[in-house]
Amino acid sequence: MRAMVLERVGEPLVLRQRPDPEPGPSELLIRVEACGVCRTDLHVVDGELPDVRPPIVPGHEVVGRIVQSGAAVEGVAVGARVGVAWLGRACGHCSYCRDGRENLCDEPAFTGYNRDGGYATHIVAEAAFVTPLPDDADAAATAPLLCAGLIGWRALKAAGPGRRIGLYGFGAAAHILAQICRAEGREVYAFTRPGDDAAQSFARRLGVAWAGGSDQSAPAPLDAAILFAPVGALVPAALRATRKGARVVCAGIHMSDIPSFPYRWLWEERQIVSVANLTRADAAEFFAVARRVDIRTEFVRYRLEDANRALADLREGRLQGAAVLIP
């Protein structure tokens, strides 16, 4: 197999030839058809997440087909299409798992972080943690749904039923979530980097009610705001944009420090919450919604060998929508 490997934190990935991995008793060997490039991958590669232990293969928005199953795996067929997401394994016995919150598991494994991910031609995944996918779906278009879509869905649930939703950072997750919001009759207010006319035009093309820079004010108070951009200074900005009783959801796994702000901006029962990781239930719910809404992802294809260029384009804000690696 070929894989793009992080051998040293903060340095470019390296293309390596490796033996095809063997699945364990509860695992599947999957041939990768496409793997999305997520901002979390940047946080891994750049060392912004703790305990990154190279060598590791990044990537957790994986679409592929089963090549081989472990001896204890039942109910899956060779050739079936599946998705592999961020949560690669949960212990099943800690208090969080027993309470239905496996996203907060005390002994988890995460794809592309502490187990090898999808920047490769093959990946091994726990059979119980893969997501069945339609056989006729476009692999590249589906890949961003495995995290950008899922984390957007979990963040929207956390935001509540409000009608006016502000999305800060209009990239892969926001462009998917905007389509769901519109299908549910909500108004979307898109906040981009100041002066990013291309991103604002992209948002308007997807039918948002308003698009502008994060230094601008929305034309109406927001019922909720979701932050995808990893910029702590946006938290007080989002609070100031919301109405009484609103909720500000921090949807990223990493964010710069949140600056201090006057208590009056939080007062009147506004809330700041975060979402962490994902559950298999999130995937089941989201893909049912995705089929109903007929989400259309916008993405740029890259060869597997061009993973460093895809990461650089994401880091520098040169993408509209998502980046997807094709082995």
C-alpha cells in the first residue's frame, strides 16, 4: 500500500510504500476510494493537538470498499462500500459509553490521530465503527460528509431550533450545514474572513440570507451561532451578534485562546457550549437527513501524493468547500 505519513510533527507528510495491513479479528481491511482533508488533520500535522505520536497516517473522512474482514466479523460483505470517521473505537464500558455518550469515551481511538487514517490506499478499521454507504454514491462527494457533515450536524443539534443561524467560517462543514438549514426553513448568516469576497460569493450562491466578514454585524440578531473557524476572538463577537437566550456552539477540536469580554455580553441566558467528537448515532441520523436533503458537496480533487498541497490550500484559505484525496 501507499500512504502519506506524518513522520515528524510540523513537517510535510512523506509518501511511503508499506505492506498491506492485516485486519484483526474485529476489524476490516478497506481499499480507500477517497479521503477528505479536514481542518483537524491540520491540527494533527501542525502539532496543535496533544500527544501526536508519529509515525501516523492522517485522514478520517474515508470512503472505501471492504477487501477483507476479520475472523470475528459478521454481517458485512467483501466489496461493500463503507465510511470511516473520526471515532475509530470506544471502550464500551466507561461511564460515558454506558450513558450513550461514546464521543466522550475515556479510552477512545481516533482515526488519523492515534490509529492510521485514510491518506493511503488501504486502511484498517473496527467493523463496529464503520458507516454503511450507498453503493452508487460518488466517493469523492461523500467523503466530506464523514466529518464536515457529521460535526456540522452535531453542532446544529447543540445550537437548538432557532431560525436565524450564524455560521462563522464558511468552509467544508458550513457549506454542508447551510444546505440542511435551508431545507429546514432556517435563515443562514455566513461570516467569513474579513475581505474574503470569494467565500462570501460562495455562501450567497448556496442561498444564505446574508454573507459578510466576521468583523461585520448581521442585519438581524441571531438565534444561535456555530463557530467552525478556530479563532477564539470570534466567541465574544458571536455572543454580541445573538439575541437573548441564544447559544454559541464551538464546533472545532482546537481553538486559539478566547479573550476576556464583559459579562453583559453573556448575560440574559446566552450560553457557550462545545461539541466533542462524534457518535455512531450521529452518523445514522445525519446520513438519513443527507439523503432527504440531497446534499451537494463542493470539493477539489487531489492525488494522494499531493496531500501536502491540499493541506496548504486549506491552511491558507484557498479552498471553497472541501479538499478530497483520491488514491
